[in-house]
Amino acid sequence: MRDFSQGTAHLSINTATLRKQLPLPGIIEACAQRAIPAICPWRDQVAAAGLQATAKQIKAAGLVLSGYCRGGFFTAPDAAGLAAALEDNRRAIDEAATLGAPCLVLVVGSLPGALQGKPAYTDIGLARSQVIDGIAASLDYAKKARIPLAIEPLHPMQAADRACVNTMEQALNICDALDPGRTGALGVGLDVYHVWWDPKLEAQIARAGKERLTAYHICDWLNPTRDLLNDRGMMGDGVIELRKVRGWVEAAGYAGFAEVEIFSDRWWALSAGEVLDTCIARYRKLA
Amino acid sequence: MRDFSQGTAHLSINTATLRKQLPLPGIIEACAQRAIPAICPWRDQVAAAGLQATAKQIKAAGLVLSGYCRGGFFTAPDAAGLAAALEDNRRAIDEAATLGAPCLVLVVGSLPGALQGKPAYTDIGLARSQVIDGIAASLDYAKKARIPLAIEPLHPMQAADRACVNTMEQALNICDALDPGRTGALGVGLDVYHVWWDPKLEAQIARAGKERLTAYHICDWLNPTRDLLNDRGMMGDGVIELRKVRGWVEAAGYAGFAEVEIFSDRWWALSAGEVLDTCIARYRKLA
């Protein structure tokens, strides 16, 4: 396993971690000041700061991206909605290419409208079918832009509203169906928060291999957890065996960044500097 | 599929559903008054009412049980704790036999101490190993008492503190390992709340078959869900395709009760009669 204890060479910060403290330009600056080499920005933060300006600032700061958040949300109650989702994913791919991102993370969506509290249908099998169709329809465009798509299985507690892909096995089945050649154009975004509980995790990481391990996100599962979305823990504050999972991921060939992605009022209440310094300390000690 | 629309012949009430309204004798009475033919009581409620008195009252009221809640919590940080868990499960089996229960539902446990906020270890693989050992060590005793054990996979959001068995597939793998002859002594307790999201649900229900489908619990997944434990929905208030799942369960050979199990302040705030009348109405219309 790589030694993380001496520096920040493999650390990336998902910018949602600091979305309540700073706009994106400030986040980029704060990361660069601390020799954090990579970030994964969100579309809304990029849009607020301007796409071209962001690309320029990232380059000038000497940072790289570990990914771009996020595409997906492929489901819809009608053809117009499905087409709009594809169009939106093409825009996300274009933005990722402009920013020099190594992948676009896909939160695939589930029951359409559920996130707004009103699911248009409850047939999760249909949602899964629409998601596969949506990824299939986006893949050529992504390949031409040289932006790998990273299907992120979300925790089953988010299966109704955010993603109907909920295990590594399910995500890898989609990869195998749509990219049987393992070209690197389609893989998984493994976020330990979503998959740490899975009894098949080790086996599915090995199955994924280097070609399918497109992104790797870390944080921790708090015990108890108080909220289904915004109660992620800092590494070391919960029960996830981070070192063990990274061992599996690296044994499978992954050599990219460990991207810290935390959504939590506990951490949004602190300053950006306090959060980043804690991220660095915990990454070195525990990740 | 069986027609549930005309009566209550296949309805059971898990007594935790009314634990804030009434002690167990009152729940039994309220169910009997409404021609609900079955209940699934919890150990603490039975202990409060007295084991023999409860057995007698259930019989006098003409009710049967759909199960007994609950055994399990097999994990521990040391040998003494593991032995105590086995002893406690033997007591639960004895109580189930006294009450004439058709099965003992197992919430298997996970990181020991996590439910109290202080996990003694975080190795979920070790917890899984202790759980398999615990079930194996309890099975002979359960067979002699003629009490089938029903492994209940819990939702992955409860993987740290309540159960490290989190999918039907995982539960069935344990069944196959410990009861390869499919004798009926070991099966799964399928609660739709815990497994509705699983992309392999239909296939694993078919795999389970009649011999392994030992209990069937219903309620609904609310969107949004506000709490990881006590925010279960009444059938029809959420997104679970109850009729579809029951179709799979019955196609696999299950012919037992549909047991309503709801933990929720929303329903604990109403009278027992209001809750039971709603359970009956929703069961007839939607289950």
C-alpha cells in the first residue's frame, strides 16, 4: 500500500465539503495553500464561478482534478424528460473536458421527482432500465470527449430519491454490459460511505480492477447517524475500516487520489482552514 | 396471488407497531376485536405481561403467532459475551415454543456495543463471522424445540449497530451453509422495508423458495425518510411496490401471514384503534 503518512500527494478534496464556507475560487486557493494537489468540483459551484475562469484558476494554482460532480439523474416520467437529461449530461461532459477532469461522476437518479418529494412513478425496475439506457446513450459522447463515466453506487437509503444503483456489483454489471471491452470509458466511483456495509465489497473491488476503479471517495460512517444525507463523518470519527478498503482498492490496481467528500453541518460549521487541516491530518493517519 | 381485499385472513400485527399505545394484553384484545388472526409479539412486551399469562391469553383470544421478536445480537468483544448471547437466544427459543410461535426472528447484531454508541471493534467481517457461529450454535437447540430461525436482513443503514446481515443473498448464503438440506429449520425473515431497494430481490426471493421464506413483514419506505430507525411508513404512504413483492413471495411458495411492522412517531401518536383500522384498510387495498 502507498504510504499516505508523510504528505498530501494522493489527497483530493471534493468541493462540496466546503460549500458552506467558501465559493469555489476560495476553495481552490485554500487547497493550493496547503499543498493539496487535487479537487473534485461540483457543477453548481463551477457555474457560479464561471467555467473558463475556473479552468484557468485551477491550472494557474497547479491543481488537477480527481473528478467532476456530477452527471446522471437519467430517469424521467416522459420522453421529453429523458431527452433533457441526456442533453444535460452532454453539457456536464463538455464542462468536464474543459476543466481537464479525469472522469464525470454519475449519480444516476431513481424515481423521478422523488428528490422533490413527488415521485412520478414507484417502479424502481423501470428507473433502473432508464438509467442503463441513459448511460448507454451518453457513452459515445463521453468517449469522444475522452471523459470516462464513473457510476457511483449510492447507499440503499438513497435508493428512492438519488440513485437506483446501490451496490458495486450492480454498477459493475452495467459496466460489463455497456463496455465489455473494459476500455476505461466506463467505471465505478467507489465512495466508502455508500458501500462500506456490503458483504461483497472486497470481491467486487477485485472484480472491478484498475480499468473500472475510476474514482475513490472517503469519509466515515457515524454511529449513530442522524440524517440520511448530511451526516457524513470525518475519517476516524466513524466505523469504516478505511485502511482495509484502500488495501483492497490498491490491490486491484487503483493508483489515483483519495478524495475526501463530507456533507455535514458538523463540518460546515467550522472554517475552511480548520476543515482542510483536519482532512490532511486524518488522511495521513487513517486513510 | 391471494385476494386480500375481502377480509383479514392473512393479516398479522407486529406488536411493536402499538408499543406506545398499549401493553401487550391490550394489543391482543384490540386485534381479536377486529378479527385480526395473528400477532408477532416482542420479548420485552411478553416479559412485561408474563410469559404464561400471554400464552394463555393468546390462545383464549383465538389468535396465532406469525413469529416472535426477537433473537440474535450474537456478536461480542469476548468469549463471555458470546456465551451470554447464546444463552439469551436459548431463552428466546424456549419462550417462542411456549407461545407456539412458528419462528424466532433473528436481528443478528453487528459491531458489539454500537447500539449503545461505543463499538468494541469495527471489523464488520469479524461480526459476520461471529453471527454465523452464533446461528450455527443455536440451530440444534432450535430444532429440538421445533422453532425455525428466521434471519432478518436489515437495511444497510443499520449495518453498524443492529445487523451485519444486510441482503437476502447474504442471509440465504448463511442458510445454505448451515442448513444445506433446506429442512425448514433456518430461513429468512423478509421485511420489505429492509430489502425493497435490492436489485437482486426478485431473484433471491425465488432462490429462497417456500422452505426459506419463514416470515414476511410489510410497511412502506417514506420519501423523504427522516430517521434511520423510527420513520417507517404505513402501506401506501411510501414508494415500495408491495403488491409486486408479494407476487414474488407467493410465486416462491409463501402462504403465510403478511405482518405489519411499523415503528414511527407518526403512528405511535394515534390511538391503537385508529392504527389497526388503518392497517386493515391498507392491507386490503394495497398489501
